[in-house]
Amino acid sequence: MSKEQTNKQHVSGQANKPLSKPPHALSYSKVIEEIHANSEDGLTTTEAQERLEEFGQNELGDGEGLHPAKILLRQVANAMTLVLILAMTVSFGIQSWIEGGVIAAVIMLNIVVGFWQELGAEKTMDSLRSLSSPTANAVRDGHTVNVPTAEIVPGDMVELKTGDTVPADIRLVEAVNFETDEALLTGESLPVSKDAEATFDEDTGPGDRLNVAYSSSTVTKGRARGIAFATGMKTEIGSIATALRAKGSKRRPVKRRPDGSAKPHRYAEAWTLTLTDAVGRFLGVNVGTPLQKTLSRLAVLLFFVAVICTIIVLAANGFSSQQEVIIYAVATGLSMIPASLIVVLTITMSAGTKRMVERNVIVRKLDSLEALGAVTDICSDKTGTLTQGKMFAKKAWIPARGTYSVSTTNEPFNPTVGDLGFRTLSPSQAKTDDKDKETQAMPCEDLLENNQDLEKFLDVASLANLAHVHESDNGEWNARGDPTEIAIQVFASRFNWNRMRWTSSKTPIWSQVAEFSFDSDVKKMSVIFKNNRTDRSHVFTKGAVERVITSCTHVVLQDGAEPVAITEDIRDQIFANMEAIVEQGLRCLALASRFYDEPFIGNPKEIDRSSVEKDLIFRGLVGLYDPPRPETAGAVSECHQAGIAVHMLTGDHPGTARAIAAQVGILPSRMNEISKDVADSMVMTASQFDKLSEDEIDRLPVLPLVVARCAPNTKVRMIEALHRRKCFAAMTGDSVNDSLSLKSADVGIAMGQTGSDVAKDASDIVLTDDNFASILNAVEEGRRIFDNIQKFILHLLAQNVAQAAILLIDARNLSVFPISPVEILWVIMITSGLPDMGLGFEIAAPDILQRPPQSLKRGVFTFEILIDMVFYGCWIAVLCLAAFATVLFGFGDGNLGSNCNDAYSADCDTVFRARATTFACLTWFSLFLAWEMVNMRLSFFCLAPQDQDLGFLGQIKITWEHVWGNRFLFWTIIAGFVTVFPVLYVPVINTDAFRHTGISWEWGIVFIETVLFFLGVETWKWGKRVFFRRTAKETGKHTESMESGVFASHLSIARGIITDPDARKEV
């Protein structure tokens, strides 16, 4: 059995070598016994080495690695390249060495450029790097030693302390106030408290195995030691990495009856479909992004069109075997093959990746650039993506005083940043009372003046707290400990009430007597401190509101008054204020204290906790906020303006998730105008969503915009639901638990700074600044590239239509070429291909983020593009044939000469001059059409419609600035314009290769035809502008407010306008 198969069969939670039960279901003593470890002295050096050889290094492996041969094969095994290879083979077969050599050069250029571009991209995905810390503390030979994380083996006794990264999956043996941050694995934004003594059922999920510390999680508090039981790919993170590498079967399943049997024709059907799929993958017609599939199918279609055109030519000449006939047929076939398409597409997208780096986006998969232009939905994690991932205390309510608030800050550890505010209303009163709406900003000294209630509140906040917040020598504020406690400690530090001030001096005012750590059962933590000035002890308690309030008997309701007993009405008021705080997207905790006058007998650690946490005086509530990034709301707004829906999938409480979503604009502010069933669908919990079948999800009026308490599988189901609604979904994320959904999404977007390597490996693009707003840069760039691909495809295919039309007009009786095969390839690769690359560098249109996403059904070939292609191609063909006929028949004697398709002679001089005139016209038309493609509707001479009052000269100036702005396009057009002359006049090259000769008075025809070309194109564009203006007027399009436009479909559903089930799929 291969190593990969072994990894796939590994059971979640089991050891490298399976135990009788998963370690979380066994006592730690049983785990030590079964894994043959030593809880006191650890493994010997010899045992560790033997196990390292048996189980391998503690790494996540290298995946499939880099295979240049496969990359090279992919460059050849695509439809467009195969078409070119066939054309080259035919050319050499009829001994057309020049034509065959040119096509061979084109093929080599395509393969080399494509190979190096994809090789560079593959190098960034070569391996899945380990997330583990570089070293770990293990007990070996009775001593604690520091060993490389990669050398940790099953059976090692590992010691952990605050700040360590867990090196492997560890069954805890001892845990003292031990908590780990498992956000990378489970998505839980708060640290998880561990219990070494507990055991759990075998089927307990990873997030509830409280006796296990997971590889790559971080220790946020306390210390612990335990036995490593799973390393490398057998850890929970390794299981995710294995799932990411799993490949779906490429074999079509056999359709079977309910009893499992199948008729012989079902096997034949499955084999046929499997073979068809394989051929499709080989040609590229059923793999890749929509554009790649479309272009591959286009290449196959053009191949058949080229064959048909060739057959037409041969049939018109009675299938003559003369080489001249075959050359004519090959020329006609070549005219239908856009030979430069692959290289232009690859270079354009490669240049786009370099441009994206400047905009803080790294493209890991080249095709994702094109896909970004079609994104209709972004599914985003909250913590660290939409929010900063750093808590701070935003609200504090003291019953006797009112509500204190802190303004939003980008430095959550810095107590000197952010304004302190105060209002006399409680949070619940502020919801309904119109008075005192403005929060008064006040210095902390004024707030503390004659304010014993605030001081007692701050005593609890500062002392019932293990976090350390301090300013370093360089002026930077640092913090360590639990994020919740850090946030509360920073709030106390705003009033200069930091714990270190009271406890760290030589003569501290407060001395700790006892500590009762946070317990998941009681959901409180308490400390006993002695005031060295008064010689009295105090109990300080903080925790979940519903738990702390049960331990409180009194509360101070008025400034300077004595505590009064808590009644049911007072209790209800406290809970109402808690709800008001939670509705603002804050996590709410309660603070309480009292005097502790009981005498200390014996060890303070032996004090009964229940005797301490009672008869407390309620001091107030604190609301903790994980703030959205300052740019998030604007980014979400721009997403909506661009027609992109944003879904927030988070592990937070539904109330908090709803509030954050409303703050950043993911949910509409006019929720009251939405019917209950639509509103309920907009916000759901993972348990509600996961209980629904696929059919039930598809029947929802809208897919949820917010999913709370989200699990990794929920995110994948959301992506699948979006796909069933024909949406093109992107997923943003930074943690390991996001990686499966990143892989399932059409575009996976990982965070570069805080993102895990597993998430990056599963993604298509990475944001180097972890900024949600950079997604807009990616979308804008994707749309720009999509627009530019449309421009150069239209430009390129219009040339093909023109060339084919020119050759097919007279394809019988051994007629002469109006243009020769080499002239065709020159136009395609030089005067068409190079400007096409320039079109790929065009800047984004001003309204690019005010348009809806590109349609996946239409792709780049919209109805407008197809009509334009036919018109431009036919107009160019008419002008070119007119030039050819004018020289040959208008000013010439109409003599077609003898063998004029193969060699120059005196009899062929008129034909060669007519062909040169046609070539000059076709070359210039191709170059000038590239400038006309800068904007497919606006006049080339009027590219700034908002400045119509500038006059003709003003518009020419605007056009020049735009043209000069794209230097690559400008110089390729100038180069193409200039190179016409040596091609026409250099001996041998002109007559032997291109089959034309120099011209003189014929340039007058070229100039006249160029003017007619511009008149035709500009008239066509004018007609399009008139048509689209009338269409817009008839359909009654008007500008709505942004929110009305974004959520119009939801409001329509609420009003009962959309009743068609198929229409709902578009929502």
C-alpha cells in the first residue's frame, strides 16, 4: 500500500500507529502504555531515532512535486497547438518550406513562452510547507532538550508553555490554565481551554477534543505537557492536506440499478464517456476556466472550418493534384487559424500577474486572472479578513454612571490611541431614547475624578486578568496572553490602571493571594487580591454575564449610593443591556467584586471556589469588539457596485455576525422592507444550513449572506449551492479550515501575512497585505484583462474573416492569390499579433467596476463581438479586393500571368503589384483596427464623451494622450507601419518569400482605401452608439441608489415580484 493510500485511510484523531481507541477516548495513562512511552524520562535517544526512521519526519510532505515534462506536454496537448501542427505538417507535405517554417516558428514560440510561464507558476505551488515551529521542547533521556520540530516522533513527551507552537498532535498529560488558539484548524476565534483528565467519545469532533493539543496551534495561556501521538500527515492538519491533494476519479461511473447490477450497454456507455472526457482534457475543451474552454473549442471549430474551406477550394478545382491548387487550399486554411492567439493570451495574462504584484496580489494560477472578471459572489471569512482579528474593549457600562466607549482604532494594543467617550444612558436606553445621542469625548483624568464606581470597575478589569500589556523601549506597545484579557487590560490601561502599575513595584499596592482560573463549566475566573494600604482582601470576578449575575446579590445603581439588592427587574435590565451590547457586534462579559474578610487558613490554593464566588457586587458590563478593517466597508460597497454579492461565513455568534455584517454593508440597512422568509434566509447558522438538503437549499428565496457558527463543510456546501445557481464564486480565507472551500471555489483568495501555508496552497491568488480591499484590485485587473482579451480576439478574428473572404471570393480555375500564405502569416503574427499584445496592456475603462460581472454563458463571444467581427472582416475584405481589382483590372490589363502563385516573372508583374497593394492595405487596416479597438463603441477620435464641449482639437488631444499612454501598442503599430516598406522593396524577400513586388503610384489607392476604412468603422460605431442609447431608453434604465441596486432582487422577492423558480436562481 502506497504512502498516499495510507494517509487517505488514516482515521481522524488516531495515532500514526493506531491505538485501541483514538487517544482522546483513552486516559492519558492508557495512551502512554499503548504507545510505549515514558511519562517521566521520555524516550531514549536510540528509541527516538528508531521511531524517526519508522514514521518519517514530522512534516507535511512535498505533494506531487514539480514535473517539467508534464508542463511541456500541456503546452503541446491543447487544441490550438494541434491545429497549428497539422497545418505545418500539410505545408511540409506539399513542399511549401517557407510556409511550413513560419508555422513551425510560431509553434515553438507558443510552446516556449507557455512552458516558462507555467513553470514559474508551478514553482510557487511545488510543496506544502510545514506550519510547525522550527523547534520544540521534548523530554529525552530524562532531560528536557530542544529538538527540531521535524524530529518529533510519536511517543515523545513534549513540554509546552505560553507562546509555543504545538509541534504535533499531543494527548495532554498535565495542563495548568492551558489554552490554545486553534483558529487555524477549527476557525474558533477564541482560545480553547484544555483538560488533560477528561476523556471523550470516539466520534467527538476535533473542536471538542479538549484533552488534545493540535499540531500548529498556538499556546495562548498556561503550560502543559503531553505525549505526541500523531506526526506529519497523520495530524489533523495533515488530514486536511491529504484531502486537498486528493484527486477525483476521472473514470465515469457505471449507472446501476437499485440492486447494484448493470446491463452491458451501461458499461459501454461509461467507457465511451470516459474516453470522450480524456480526449476533451487532452484538447483542453473541458478543462480550465470558461475562456480557456471557449478558446480550445474555438480552435477545434476553426480547424474544421479550415478543412471545409480547403475542401471547397479543392472541389472548385476538381480536386486537382497540382501543387498550385494545394498551395491555394493550404493558404485558405491558414487564413482561418489565429496562429498568434495562444502566445498573445499567455503574454497578456503573464503581464497581468506582474501588474498584480504592484497591487498587492500574487497570482498563483495564471487562469484565475481571467476568472476574476466573472466572479459574481465572494464568500469571506470574518476574523482576520473582514475584521482585524484583534479585540479591543469598545463599550463599558457601569450601572451607577452610564456607558463608556472607545473609538475604533487600528492599534488595539496601544491604550494611548482612540478617544474615550461617555454618555449617561445605558446601552438599552440608547437604542430608543433620542436624548443624549452624542457621546462626549473626555480625558481619562476627568472621567476618573470623584468616580469610585469606575475605579472599582477598573480594579476588576485590571486585576482579574492575566494579560500583560506594556510599552517597549522603542515605544511600541506589546501584549501577550488571551485576546479577551488583553482587550480588557488595554481598556484599563487607558485610565493608567494597568495591572503592572499596581502589582510590579517594589512596594506594590495590590498583592495576589489566590487565583481561580477560567473554567468552561462555571465560565468565570476570579482572583483574590490584598490591598496593602488597607490590609483588606478583595474578590475580583469576570466571566459570562449569565454566570456572573447568578453570583451577584447587590448592585450600585446611583453615584455615591450604597449597593442595593438585585431584584428580578434589575436582573432583566442587566440582560437587556447585554443584548443591546451584543447587537452591536460585541462580545459581552460581566465584572463583579466584593470584600473578602474570611481568614486564610492553610494554603490559599485550597480555598473553596464556591465560597469565594458568591455575594458579589455587580460592577458592570464590558463589550469587546473585533473591529472590521477600516477599508472593509468601502471594499464591500465597491463589490456591490460591481455586481458582486459578499457572503460572510464565520464561526461567531449569530448576533455578532449579523451586527458585523450590517456594519460593513453585507446586509441591507432596510431589513424592515424584506419579508420574513427572505430575511431568515439571509442570516442562518451552520446547523440550520447543514440540516437542509440540496433541494431545500435550492428552494431558498436567496442564499444566506451571513452564516454563523460555520464549519469547514458548511463553506464547501455554500460554494456548491452557488454553483448550482450558476454563480461564479470566490472564497477568501487565511486559515487551514478555509482551505477546502478555497479549493472548491472558482477563485480561491488567501491572505499572505496571516494565512496558513495550507490555505495558500489551495488558493488561486494571495493578497500580500491581507487587505480585503485588495480583492477589488484583483477583480478590476481581472475585468481589465477580460476586456482586453475581447479586444484582441475581435481584432484577430476580424483579420481571419477578412483573409478567408479574400481567398474564397475566387477559389476556382487556378486563380492567383490576392494575398500569399506568407503574407497571411505576416499579418497574423506581426501586424496583427504584436498590436494584439499591445491591446492586452490597455488600461481599465473608467466604468469597469460599475458594470456587472462578465456572463459565463456568453464568455468573450458576446453578440456584439460576433457582429463586429463579421462587419469588420467583411469591410476589410471588400476594401482589399477592391484594391486588388483596381490595380489588376482598373489600371492593368487584367493579365493573370502564368504560375504567379509560385514565382515572379514579367508576365506576373501586374499580379505581384496588385498583391503588394492588397498586402499594404491589409497591413494598415490591421494596424489601424487595433487603435479602433481601444474602445469598441466610442470613436477613436473622441475617446472622452464627457468632454464633448472641448471641440475637435480638444478631442484630438485627449485621443493622443490615450494613444501615447499605451506605449507598447503605439510603437508596435508604428513598427508595423514602417516594416511594410522593407517587405515590399527588399529584393528576394519580396518576390521569393512574399510573392509581391514594389509599388509606386499604387500608394494613392492605399491612402484612399485607408480613408474609406476609417469612414466605414466610425460609421459602424456611430450606429452602435445610437442603437444602445435607444435600447437603454426603451428599457427604462435609470440610476438607483447603490443599496437599492445591490439588494433590489431581495426587495423584489419580498414584494412578490419574482415568482419564477428559474428566476430565483439568478439571485
